[in-house]
Amino acid sequence: MSKELTSRNEDYSQWYNDLVLKGGLADYSAVRGCMVIKPYGYTLWENIRDVLDKMFKDTGHVNAYFPLFIPKSFLSKEADHVEGFAKECAVVTHYRLKNDPEGGGVVVDPEAKLEEELIVRPTSETIIWNTYKNWIQSWRDLPILVNQWANVVRWEMRTRLFLRTAEFLWQEGHTAHATAQEAIEEAEKMLEVYATFAEDYLALPVVRGVKSPNERFAGAIDTYCIEALMQDGKALQAGTSHFLGQNFAKAFDVKFMNKEGREELVWATSWGVSTRLIGALIMAHSDDNGLVLPPRLAPFQVVIIPFISKNPEETAALKDKAEEIKKALKSKGLRVQVDDDETKRPGFKFAEYEMKGYPIRIVIGPRDLANGVVEVARRDTKEKQSISIEGLDVSIENLLKDIQDNMYNKALQYRDQHITLANTWEEFIDILDSKTGFVSAHWDGTPETEDKIKELSKATIRCIPLNNTLEEGKCILTGQLSKQRVLFARAY
RNA sequence: CGGGGUGUAGCGCAGCUCGGUUAGCGCAUCUGGUUUGGGACCAGAGGGUCGCAGGUUCGAAUCCUGCCACCCCGACCA
């Protein structure tokens, strides 16, 4: 099998698919729309999860777990919520199989029909708020700051590895508060956690913003989001947090006694990021040679490849030195792998680890050994240099930092160059078609206009940036008065 | 659900139009040897319900009928 990647220019979608498959992150599965996350991809997810989990705990949250199944009636209690999700729910109708009397293997036992169907959670607001009703009586029970790591199912018509699959892994935070103000602050705080994570770990610059009504989460008062830009100029929502107001408290009758002795409805938030972040990571940084992973999240940060020599003693010395370097780097807390497989040639290994996006490759051959150096190649720029083995641990630590920063800055530069102002409809369309990226333009604020723009241009309002500067202008489509520009883009 | 396409070895494909040896090629796999500073080479070997079911025929991967699955485009989609 050729390991050649489709190039980005040739076919961006195919490049992405090739990368996921050949980079060893995931495979297609026997189930339509569902993927197998392979160990390498799952390690990446674990690294993302571990960092976020710590960030959540540091902001006072605790983990819990709620059921996979939700009674159908729960979903319908919040009108907007059910409307948003009903079309993509998997439904469990029976609880037993039996042998086919006609000999066709097992069939659903019609006798075992559920009294009330269960839906497989597309998100957990309903089951959680049904539970919170029992947890909350007094202002003393608030706030509740709970997160869960879970899988959810959304029966999408069209799926793409990591970006949109029928089943995916995510975390969902669900908090309950005594006041609207506190809930809004929570939603904003968690958005900032996501933004910080994206920038500091994924090396992915994001725009923090608020969704327009059309793009709002089903059941939310306000949806905050972080929006990132991919290398093909399309936007990707990388995370969201929602101020849910009292919608779910009303739907599930969740009230508390306040300090004045009056009953009040509880205020809510929810927030989540998913394995989609892996898709974002891939599309933001990788190149035609394979994945490019940020050092802070890469499953392995360094691979050490000792050359295999004709002389067994020399080979042994090279391997020993490789292990010695590994040990030194590991003692600095780095994730390091040695590849001393004698059956594969160096060139093959180089290509392989480039495909998998290891940030640094260290090669050690007889010449290097004699000179007390190693060849260090960085994945992001593909530059190679000779570095002294003496003090190598510090050099590598610094280089990893540099790679992380460089990846961020490169993505930031691309992003900033792809936020373009448009003042006329012609400009707007032209930017979307040729330059791509975000278009900053005036919009009259109505859902009708937003729909029309989407219909005509395929672009949606990605967000209204937080702390947006107010500026009088005219709607790009209708010419109506507008108070501010919003960010449009074609999106995943 | 509309429009288009594809099902032949683990992967990628040829063969089908016009039925006829033992169904072939590349990659991968296994064995042996030579190699090893950017995806090695030589020799040998293993691996197939030709998507499924039926039909036509002396004979079907190839022709006919039905079914199934998957992919792409669209509709849909925090």
C-alpha cells in the first residue's frame, strides 16, 4: 500500500481522510457513520481530556455520570430542545432478541417492546435536569458544578471522521445557579477555558463570540462559541457554552428557596467540546507530508532513531546511546519513543513519523556518535540541525516550546490574514469564493436575512465577536441599518 | 429521500463491452539472502464464497432479474 497522501491542493477532503487513516488516528467501522478511534488517536484524545479535566477541576467542577438512555418523554419537555434534536435521535424500542422461528438468526422479539421508548442521548440536559430537581431545594444547594465525560449519538445524514460522526466522545458540563448573573459568568468563564485550551495546547487561535439566534443551541438563551479557521478557509466551531436561562428549570420544575424564603427557578448553563477538536487540530496544522501535532498534546513528542550498522558492536553502541538519551528526556517528563527496529530502513521510518506528526525526530548514526551529536529534525518546519548530546535534554525542551509557539503563530497569522471586511454584496461573495476565510460584514440582525444570506452564499454567521466594536453600517444584503459587523464564513 | 458511481486477495485496481485454460497485477504479508545517513533489492511462498440470491447456458467474474452494502453530490446538521 502506498503511503502517499493526496495533497491539500488536489483534494482537501481526501487529504484529510488520508491523514486520519494513514496517520493511524482512526478507521472506518462496520457501523455506518461510526469510527474506530485507534490507539494513537485515542492517546491524543486522552491528552486533550486530561488537560481539560484538570482545567475543569481547577475552576471548581466535579465529574459525575448520567445514563446513556433518556426516556422519550424527557426530551419533549423543553420545546426548542426537542425541535433541535428530534430529527437525529437513535431510539431504543425493544429490550430482547430471540431466535428467528424461520431460521434467519436472531430477530427482535415483538413481545419485548418497551412501554416507553428510550432515546440514546444526543446531549444530556434533560436527564440531568430531571435529576437536579432532586438535588436542589435551597440556595445552599447551589451552585452545582458538574461535568461528565461521555459518548453521545446524533444520527447525522452525512458523516466525516472526527468532524461529524454518529457517535462521538465529548464532555458536557451542566451547572445550576441561583442567579442569572452567576450563570452567565459561568458560561463566559468556561468559554474562556476552552479558548485558553485551544490556544495554549491545540496551538489554535480562536475567535470568542456569541451565536446569532439561528445558530443558537436548542433550548439556550445565549450560545457562546469559539470559532477556528482551517487551512482551506472554512470555519470550524471548536467549542460552545450556553446560558440556558431558566428554560430547563421550568421544563423540569427545578426550584430553590432563596435567602428571602421565596421559591425561585434555577438558572442553568451547559458547555462542551468533543473529539471534533482532533479534526480541528489536523486541519489547522498538518501538511502534505502528514500530521503535524502540537508538542503539548502529541502522544509522543520525540522519536529517537538509532542507525543500524554492519558492525553489530557499533549498532549496539548506537542503540545504547538512543536509550540513554531517551532516559534523559523522560526524566524531564517528555514523551519519548525509541525505534530500533532493524527490519525497517531509516528513510521509511522518517516518512512514517512525519506522517504521524511526531514533533521531533532525533537520529543518531556512527558519524554523530563519533562527534558527540545527534541530528534533530523538527516536524513543523522540517528543518534539521546537529545538536550536541551534552545538554540535549534542555535543547529538546526549548525546541518543543519553540515548535508549539511557531505552530500557534503560523495559524494565527493565517487566521488574521483571513478576516476580511466586506461592505458590498459583491465583495462579500468574492471573498468567500476566492480568498475564503472569515468575512466581517454588517447584518441587519434579523433571522430572515441570515437565512437568505445562507441560501445565497452558503455562508453562515459564525459569531458576533465578544467585545465587538460598535460601528454604524448597512446590512450587506438588505442595506438596513446595522450597529456592528459580524463574522461570516463557510463552515464545517 | 433525489442524482451519480462502485462492489474481484488485507489495501488499491485490471479482466466484463464480445461467456470458454488453473481469475491476474501493484502494495502489504511470510521465508531466505544481500542491504541500511530520506519510503531497499533479489529469489521463493501463502492468500479468492469475483457483494448476495435466483435465472439463461454444455460452460458465468463476464449475459438477465431481484436484492444488499458502501462512496460522492444535494437536501439535513450546536
